[in-house]
Amino acid sequence: MNNTMKAVIIDKPTKGSDVVLSDVPIPQVKPGWVLVKVKAFGMNHSEQLLREFEIASDYISKPIIPGIECVGEIADPSDSSFLTGDKIVALMGGMGRSFNGSYAEYALLPTHHVFAVKSSLPWHEMAAVPETYFTAWGSLFQCLKLIPDDTLLIRGATCALGYAAIQLAKALGCTVIATTHKESKLDLIKSAGADECILDDGSLKGKTDTVTKVLELIGIKTLKDTMQSVNEGVIVCNTGVLGKVYEWNHFDPIKDIPNGVYLTGFYSNYPYREMIQDIFTFMDEKALKPLIGEIYDFKNIKEACISLDEGKINGKIVVNVS
Ligand SMILES: NC(=O)c1ccc[n+]([C@@H]2O[C@H](COP(=O)([O-])OP(=O)(O)OC[C@H]3O[C@@H](n4cnc5c(N)ncnc54)[C@H](OP(=O)(O)O)[C@@H]3O)[C@@H](O)[C@H]2O)c1
């Protein structure tokens, strides 16, 4: 095996247009870590945030190879019970932030964040699943306790996570109401499966009478309005930060959470194998294909990062590595 690999490596705020591929050493395995041959990876809003400003934070290891998820094969199982060639997915747990991530031909990853999966999806479709569907699944089922009788409101549905949530909730049998802040995208979320679409002008008051559960993807910017717009008994799960407000200053739970409304949140940092396999099994059983917006070859990673920054792609951006 050649000793070097192609990877994206950054140490300061970096625009998509400044992203380049570098030659770096293939990482050496060590106990508790496995070497993964990256086949493909999905791209995430959080990787844009990492490049734009989070990279300057002390808690980010620098220089860093970004990328919080990938699918691939075990290239070296080290001291784990994996076998060379096992099909895996890996995500989160510090990937692409505390230790090098997936924008590379190989990734050295902690064994406990690498999961063997069975799936009939080809690599590029598998790559659109881990972080996006894990977050959608965790938000809908672990946090919102979604059931077929629910009417789910998805606020900020025109992101990969929003499309995944529409798809999962519809496959379960729910009624789905989805919002967009762009009139031009109303038809798009309808074609993604939503039963009803709302143009979000900043207030949902009077528009959510039938809603029983809410997936909030805009985040703190609209959360108060969301909670004040729904009926008593509704559960609201705050998962996204598309509104770019990251901390709720002067949050007063007594006054800000209306009586009888339930607020929860999902953090995708703690994936585990059973839930990951449940997602792939559910998708196979329901014949669901992840909604992919665009596929790039790894050599065109700069163009993929520019697309992520521009936010013009509808659905998940996937990068094929080999
Ligand atoms: N809690 C967790 O652990 C977790 C895990 C994964 C993702 N997330 C968060 O979930 C959100 C979605 O992630 P993603 O990776 O699926 O995003 P993404 O696919 O990169 O979505 C970006 C798209 O969101 C759309 N969007 C909708 N409403 C928006 C608004 N008010 N302001 C700006 N953009 C808006 C934009 O399209 P238009 O403006 O054209 O509609 C943009 O193209 C992000 O905030 C991400 O950080 C959280």
C-alpha cells in the first residue's frame, strides 16, 4: 500500500473556494482505533460551520481533516473484532473536530464509533444516511416518540435532515406539515412527500392547530414562536440551528416554555450500532432511497464545499472517494 493519501486538511477559517486536496501520510493504526478505507461520505451543515468559524475554537484539534461521517471498509482492524473488508459506517464522537475525519482516502477512527451494518444500498446512497438519518431518527423516535397518528410539523424542512424527516415520518404513516422560508421551495417540499406546506414568515401562530409533534430545525431563532404557536400537549424537539442563533441568552424556562408544551432536543454525538442498523433495516423494508441533492468525486471536493456554502443543493451532498 502506498504510504500517502489525498485529504483535505485545514487549520484556519477556510472558504469552500480555498479548499484543496493535499498529500498526507496514511494514518498508522493504534489500539482501540481502526483504519477505514473511505468509500464515500455525506456532507453536513456543521462542516461548513467548522470551516467558517469553529476551526478557530480551542476545542478543535488543528490541523484537522474535516468530515463527521463516512461509509467504507475496514482496511486494518487493529485490535478490534472487525475483519478486513467489513462494511461499516462511522459518525460523530469528535470525528472531524477532535480527531481527523472523513475528507480523506483513509480515516483512523475509534472502534466504538465505527458500526458494521447490513444494507442493500450502494455506497453513494449509504453515504447519505448515517448522520442525517440518525439525527432524524433520534429526533423523531427517541425524542418525539412519533407514532402513525401524529401530525408532525417540520420547521425548516428544506435541508437534508428535513427531507429525511419527511420521508421517515411519511413511511411511518404520519401526516407531515413542512415549512420553508422561500416561496419558490413550497413545491419542492411537497414533492418530497409533505402533506401540507407553509411559507414561514417568522410566525406560525394560527397555522398549526392540528400539530401534535414538532421538529424544529431553524432553532433558537424561531423556537419561542414555535412553542407559542402549538397547542397544549405538543412535544417540540429542537435539533437544527439553521437560523444561526446558537445560544439562547436570557432563557427563562418558566415563562418561555408555555404551560403544557414539552421541549426536548437531540444531539447526534452518541450514535450506537443498534439504532444505526434499525435505520438501514427500516429503509430496506420500506424501500426508501435517501434524497441525494448532488454527488461529487473526491477530486472535486472544492466544488462540493462551494455548493455546501452556497446552500443551493436540495438534499444531501455526497462525495465518492473510491
Ligand atoms: N442536533 C444535532 O445533533 C444535529 C445533527 C445534524 C444536523 N443538525 C443541524 O440540522 C440542520 C440541518 O442540517 P443539514 O446538514 O441537513 O443542513 P443542509 O442540508 O446543509 O441544509 C442547508 C439548507 O437549509 C436550508 N434552510 C432552511 N431554512 C433555513 C433558514 N431559516 N436559514 C438558512 N437556511 C435554511 C437552506 O436552503 P434554503 O434557504 O434555500 O431553504 C440550505 O440550503 C443544521 O442546522 C444542522 O446544524 C443538528
